[in-house]
Amino acid sequence: MVPAAFVVLDALPLSANGKVNRHALPEPDMEALRAEYIAPQTETEIRLSEIWQQVLGLEKVGITDSFFELGGHSLLATKLVARINETFAINFPIKAFFEHNTIEKQAKLIGNNLFDEAQIVIPQRNKMISNQDELEEIEL
């Protein structure tokens, strides 16, 4: 695994028995990793930003922020794509998400309507045969 962020320390905090005290380690400042914040402007950008904030657990996400630089990974990307598809009623492929990993790029794709509308597929269940007469009616 590749770490999402590094924190520089003068010394590792140790417990009484000399092991690294993981609870005393500082949380990385993810805000410092971000590019200059550019707020969402269009309705699509605003909706995408809200989805990203929910999935990543962040207070604000700019339109030029990279999903992966904000700590996102493939499992969160899958979750995010599912929410995008649900919100916009489109089929946004996961491949497109990896190729366009900022809100700005995704909003342009969605705005250009490059994806088919999502279609709900309801699987048909096989009918249960209840007696011999129905079985004889079925031709194989």
C-alpha cells in the first residue's frame, strides 16, 4: 500500500515499554496537500462536491482537487461512482472516473451528456410449475 500522506516528526512517540505509541501520532494535515481551493460554481459541480465530501469525509472539496490526493482509493472510487450514477441517473463508468479524477473534469463529462441514462433492469424470475398439467404444456 502507498500512504496517502507523510508526517515529519522529530521523534516517534513511545509508550512506557518502548514501543511506538500509535495513539500519540498526529493526524496528517490533508488540507495542506490540496491545491488552491476553487469552489464549485455550476449545479453539477456543487452536487459532485457534496457527494465527494460525503464519501471522503471532508468539509469542503474544490473542483481541481484530485480524488486520490485527498486520500481516495479504488474502493471509495467505486462507492463514489455508484452515488454519481444514482444522483445524475447516468452510467458513469469507473474507467472514466480514474481518467477524470477531479470534480471539474467530471462535471464537464456529465454536462456534455456523454453517458447513457441509467436503465433499471429487473430480472425475470422463472415461473414455478405447480402441477403435472403445466409441465406437459411446456414444450422443450
